[in-house]
Amino acid sequence: MRFAEGDSPPVVICDIPGVDAAQWAAERREAIEAVLRARGAVLLRGFSVTDAETFEAVAASLVTTLYGEYGDLPHEKDTYRVYKSTPYPARQSILFHHESSHMPQWPSRQFFCCVLPSEQGGATPIVDGREVYARLPEDIRRQFETLGIRYSRNFVQGLDVGWKEMFGTEDPEEVERRCAAQGVECEWLSDGTLRTRQWAPAVIRHPWSGEPVFFNQLFLHHTACLEKEVRELLASLFGEDEAAFPRSATFGDGSPIPDETVDLLLGLYNTLAFRFTWQRGDVVVIDNMLVAHGRDPFAGDRKIMVTMGDMVSRRELSGSRE
């Protein structure tokens, strides 16, 4: 193993031709785990992992269980636990987020594999949520810690993932059962659109270290993060009540999170972000509870595979602190 220079996350490199990537990772699982807990991310380079089967094997060697029921991403062909990356316009950024942090459960580990790097751009920037928490102005930090975030989502067909794809069922009663079991409010609008609302913390304590982490999906839901033209278009379609938009977010008590607060936070994330240039065959492992990730705009073709594992539930996390 060797580390990148400076304060960047660590880079683990294997230069042995023909080495079995999954076996190599399994034999060094404890060392990789130690790096993840300290830095939040590891880059495995030099293995030339480019197919879903090998990628899944590498990931499986580093977690107890991989997750195959994630509704927000399409599955890679002929696989159950490997997904394609988010289908989002190449010219736009995917803003920083901790995967599924707004949901009742989320992966503690997330893996990315570069099958084809883009010609320009396309980095996967990462940010340590502990650093974000430490640098937040005290008044803003207190608000998020005290109130949490309320996420609203309207599954408008054609504008986002449909509810049937998200829940993996065509049965509305099954959707209602799942939402009730997870503490998610849901209702069916007159046009058949499913609307969900749920509260989630904006700050968590990491289960291993107890460190506070700014942990949420604010940027993927708050309307301040939409392009001006898109926000105006949605207002023309759904009215001025942004709770009717496909996604929106407020403080947990329903009070608005000011656009200026979101802008300040986004600036902080961009200041703290670490970027590297993808190489074909790279595998990146992140501690999803420490590190937020995103995606830069890119030009040309690009293919990144995703998998995730060792799920954590909010109830379990709360219980671990009691």
C-alpha cells in the first residue's frame, strides 16, 4: 500500500500483473478498513477491473452483504447487486450527497468501478462530512442538528424515477405497507402520483468513532440547487408551492431552509472537495457515512458501475447511542 501525497484521501495501488483483485482485497480487508475509518475513501488502482462479475467479487470481499434492492439506480445487465451510475445529463453536476441518507436505511459502504473514463471531466468528487460539520457556522449547525430535514418527493412519471421502479412493485397497497413500516408518510394524488414525506437527521454520530458528521441529501432535494430555468419551469407546471415539485426539502419542522444557507453549504463542499482523474479499471471504496460524493460534468462516453453493502438502519443507529 502507499498513500497519496498531502491531505488527500489514501490511494492503494497494486502493481502486480495478473493479481486476483478480490483475493488481494480480501487478504488486506483489515488494513483497508482501517484506512476507511481514518480517511473515508480508498482508491484501488492497477487491477484493471472492468466487468461486473469481477467488480462484484471485489466489493463482496470487503463487506458482509451486498445490497440488490436499490430502486433509484438501474441494474447493470444480467446482475442483481451491480448498478449503472445515475442516468443524469452529462453537462450537469450531480451534487454532493451521502447515498440514501434521507431514507430509513442506507449503505455503510459504496463502491465505484470505472469501465470507461470520460474524455473530459467526469470526476467523482468526495467530501469528508466531519470536515463539513466542523466548519459550519455555529447557528446553522445548531439548526440542522436540532431540526433535521424533511424531504418531500412526488413520483411524477417522466421527471424522475417512477414509484413502480423505486419500490419494485405495481401494487399501491404494497407501497403503503412499506412506507408505514419505515415511518414514511405517503398519499396518492388525484392523478395517481405518489407523494412521500419523511424526516431524517441532518447530522449523525458515526457508529464506530462517535464523531459528528454532516450527513444528508440536501442538495439533491432543495429547489435552490435547480438551474434557474428548471425551477421556473417547475413553478409553471406545479405552482409556487415547491412541495409539489418532484423533490423538495425543508427543516424538519416544515420551516424553509433559506436559499442563502444552501448556497453557503455548497460553497463549503466545493472548497473541501477532493478530485482525482479516473483511470480504466479503478475501483473506489467509500465509507458512505463519512464521505459525500458527487459527479462532475463530462464530455464523451463514460461508464461507472456502482454497488453497495452492509446496510445501516436509522433505528439501529439510534439504538446504538442509547
